[in-house]
Amino acid sequence: MGEGEEGHGLSTSGGIRRRGCTLSKDDFLPEESFKSWGNYVNALSNTPARLYDRVVTRSDEQEEMDAKARSVNQMKRSLNWWDLMWFGLGALVGAGIFVLTGLEARTDAGPAVVLAYVISGVSAMLAVFCYTEFAVEIPVAGGSFAYLRVELGDFVAFIAAGNILLEYVIGSAAMARSWTSYFATLCGRQPDDFRIVVNSLAEGYNRLDPIAIGVCIIISIIACNSTKASSRINYIASVVHVLILLFIIVAGLIHADTKNFTPFMPFGPRGVFKASAVLFFAYTGFDAVSTMAEETKNPARDIPIGLVGSVLLTTVLYCALAAVLCLMQSYKNIDVNAPFSVAFEAVGLGWGKYVVAAGALKGMTSVLLVNCVGQARYLTHISRTHMMPPWFSYVNAKSGTPVNATIFMMTSSALLALFTSLDILSNLLSISTLFIFILVALALLVRRYYVSNVTTKENRNKLLVLLALIVASSIGTATIWGVTDDWKGYCVTLPIWFLATAGISILVPKARSPKVWGVPLVPWVPSVSIAINFFLLASMDKDSFIRFAVWTVLLLVYYVLLGLHASYDTAKELEKNAEWGKVEGGNASSLTNAGDTKSEPVPSSK
């Protein structure tokens, strides 16, 4: 294999050179702005103009598809709808069901926790519809980053993706710590028995977890080896998990008492909606499945079935488990820390706690694996644009997986898991998922109703005003819910939301229709998704908003100092090469060959 394929790798899109597993400066900062200190100072002086350019510039579908060539090798198309559905189940049905259900039944919803799961499932399904249309139309590894880049521009896409990457890292670290705790329980030990206490370290960071490190390493090896192999392992593990869950449901129903379902809604409707806001996070994770579109054999068929099917099955399982728990015990007696284990003991099935521990352990393993696969593909596509160092975009020729991105992301999670206690990690879990769901729904509305050089200026302005009203009324409704019990404010915010959504439907002509699969009832479905996600944000705690703000500021600093200039240079170089290609006849192969000559104007070349 020649140097262009393995060592440096030439892209077929613009002649951009790519590197594999070397660790030179040009692997991380190959752009013209970083060739010298003088170049960098000059780039910084042009920051305002470059930032404006990146804010207003939108990518297009073909550019996102062409970006795949910048990874040296292609990811292998080996997945079908069956694989995607089980990946979805693996991402969704984790350990949270064993904890969140009891917590919300006891404190907020009572037996109506079943209804809360239905509400959360509906809101998740709305987000799934929006994701699915994008994933079918733009089947690349970037997931929501690629979708937002096409419709809302580079800057918004980077801020959104940067936040979800942090959430992936923190979530994987928390899951690895929990894995150790449940493993200890399964072995008949205390959760901290397998951790090493280092008294010289600060409290909360002094219980080292070597098992969490080992789990992260094993997951990384599996994910790096092959996506299809990861799918098979996840499939087998998920089948075992579903069998365990079905056993819990059947055993629980045998010992059910319908009297425990009375009263059904002891905390009223507000308690049900409050619980649904918390339980919504049991549904997060399906976005990782959308990042596998690039490796799907038939995206138009497989993605809708895989994504929608996994969320439907998950909702059924969640509702059944919640019902069983509340039928086995009165909601007043449910243990918030180990609800199913205590419930089994209460009906004389003490051994059931080991079944619960085994189910939770398997669930966390699947979530770790799917998170690992998803977060690596997010990072891979971001680095294809050079917003992150291009070294992360390398795809291994043999395995067809993004090995550099996979190892980096899981190493970050492993280091957090080694030192940081679960309660600190859980407090860091963020509002990023809801934030991105809102942006994706907005992007879908923009996609359907605005196309450059097609939509008139008048219709564009109408769309902007009506979108602003949908967002403002949704925020208003969420704020009223969060701060008061007075219903009068809803008489203002809800009609504004309804009229703004109807206004888009009536006053703004559609500029584009989906080619293969589309969200039904647009603009109503994405508009409802926006409203529900803002509504759920109102139930988030202050610490989540603080974390979101701090991390976003750090992302902005990185972007202004590095990411902006790297992506700007890359985008302009691609534009220049595209014009060059038109002059030379506009064929892609001439671009690639031209990129390997002495006269090549490519910043990453030697």
C-alpha cells in the first residue's frame, strides 16, 4: 500500500492530505494559519471576519458526503435494520430503568409513573422522527453535527456537537463506575469493595476504580475491531438483557396486587409531568445510532426501522417494568436506591436482587459499547472539517473503524472513571441532549421551508419571525411551568405557539420535500418537539445550566483560538480546489492528482 493510502492519505475531495497513526504537528495542525507564528498572529487578527464567515456559511449534503474521503479509508457498510434496532435497544435500556423508575414512582408520580414513561416516550419519538429524516438524507457518521452544519451553519454545529461529546464522555465514565458497583453486588460484596482508597487525594476523587479502566479498555478493543463485530456482541448481550427483563416482568406479575395501583395519581398531573421530565433521560442515546448511517447498507430502509423500532420496543419495556414495580409494592414503600431488589425481597424472592444486578450489569455494558461507537463517529466527522484536529478522522483500512477517535474518547472516559465518584459525575450530566434535540427540530423546519436561491426574501423573513415566535412561546410555557402554578400565562403562550406553527404551514411555502423518507405532519411534529424539549428543560437543575454555560465558554475559547482558523483554511482550500477543478474540467480525479504536485496550494502538504 502506498504512502498516499496509509501514511498520508490523499482525499478525493480537494486534495487534502490525511495521516494515519503518526503523531507529528501536521497531523493535528496542518493548516496554513499554523505554519508559523506570523501566520497564526495574522489569522487571529482576522478572527471577526472569519467568525462571521463561519456563522453564516452552511454546508451542503454533497460536501458532507464528500468529507468521508478525508478519513483515508471508508467505513464498511455492514449494518442492517436489525443491527440498528439492537444498537438502539443497547443504547436505551441501561441501568437507569432500575433506579429512575423507583425514584419517580416514590417521589413524583406514584403508579402513574407508567403514564410518565408514555409521555417521555412520545417526546422521544418526535425527536427520533426528526433525526431519521436527516439520517436517511445525509447518511454520514456526523449525526446531529452534520445535520446542523447543513442547515444552521458551522458555528452552531460545533457548539452543539462539543456539548454532546462532553456528555458522552461523562456518561461513559459514570456508566463504568456503576459497572463496578453492580459487579460487586453480583459477587455479594459492597459497591466500594473493589475500589482502592487513596487518602492523599481529595474526597470524591480518592476511590480509584481499576475495574472501570479495564471495562473501558475492553469496550475500546471491541469497538476498534469491527462495527459488525460490535453489533453481534451487542445483539447477543441485548437478547440476554431482554430475557432478564421479561423474567422480572413475569415473576413480578405473579406476585402482583392490583390494590397497589390505588391511588393511581397521588401527586396529580404536575407530578406525572415532573416525572416524565426526569424519565425522558432514560430514552437518550438513540442519537448514537444515527451516527452509524455511514455504515448502514440501505439507509433509506434500515434507519427508519432501526431507530423507530428500538424506541417503540423500549417504551413498551419501560412501561411494563414500571407497572410491575408498582403492582408488587405500594409506591409509598418503594426503595429509591434499589427499587426492584427490595420489591422482590418484599414478596419473598430475595434472590431476585441478583437477577436485577445481572440485568443492570448487562445494560450498562451495552450502553458503554454503543456510546463508544457513537461518540467516536461524532468526533471523526467533526475532525473531517478540521474543527478538531484531522488526526481523529483516520479510519483504519482493515477494521473500517475510526480507531484514533475511539481510543481518545474512551481514554478520556476511563481517566474520569478512575478518579471521580459517581455522584460528582451525575451532577455533571448536562442539558446538552435536549439542547441538540431542539436544534435538530429547528434545522428540520429550516430544511423544509428554506433553500438558498429558491426561497424568496419575503418568505425567508416570515419563516424567521415564525420560528422566533415558536421558540419564544415554548420558552415562555416552560418558564411558567417552572416558576408558578398559575395557568393564566398558558392562555398567552400556547395560542402564540399554535398560531406561529399554523403560520408556517399556511403562509410559508415548502421549499423542499424529502427524497425517500420524511417526518409526517410538518411543521407540527418538529414544532411540538421543540415545545416539549423546552418544557423538559424547565425541570433541569441549576447545576446543569451552570455546567452547560461553563463548557460552552470553553468551547468558544477553543474555537476562536484554533478550530475557527483550521476549519476556515480547510473550507477555503476546498473552495479554491473546486474552482480549480472547474477550470481543469471539473473532474474529481484531476483534483486528487493535482493535490500531489509541487504547485499544490494545500496547507497540509509538505
